[in-house]
Amino acid sequence: MIIEALEIPLEKYPGLISRMKDRDLYLLMGELDHACRYIQDAVANTAKFEVKPSPAEFQDSEKIAPVIELMQKELERRAGQKQQP
């Protein structure tokens, strides 16, 4: 999932994110965040995980952080709009 998300240039994400439904955006953000945390946990705690991620996988998990941040900001913006009368 992370690799597929990285195939899209970061500059295109704001437009793509703005067209997504709240639920879909939240689910995608959650899945990407979970995948990143799983890789980072596996690197940090090799005793718990049988397979250690490759350096490339770890780098990919770090590269996706700005995409997750864009998604989070969009969801926060939408929540702010819904709270305004």
C-alpha cells in the first residue's frame, strides 16, 4: 500500500484528497499510518517480529509521512467547516 501511495507525486495529493469522501479518506489515512507504524515497530523491536523490514521499506515508510499529514490536515479542515454554523 505504501509503495502504491508513493507512486503518486506529492504535489497531486491535495487535489486527490479534496475529492475523497470523509470516510474513504479517513480509512486510507488509517491504513497508511498503520503500515508505517508496523514497519517502524518491526525495525525497532526485532525480537517481536519474525521478519525485519528492509532498509528500502523503512525509507518508504518515512517518505509517506507527508502524505498522511496532508490527509490529516484535510480532515481537520473539513471538521472545522462542519462545526461552523
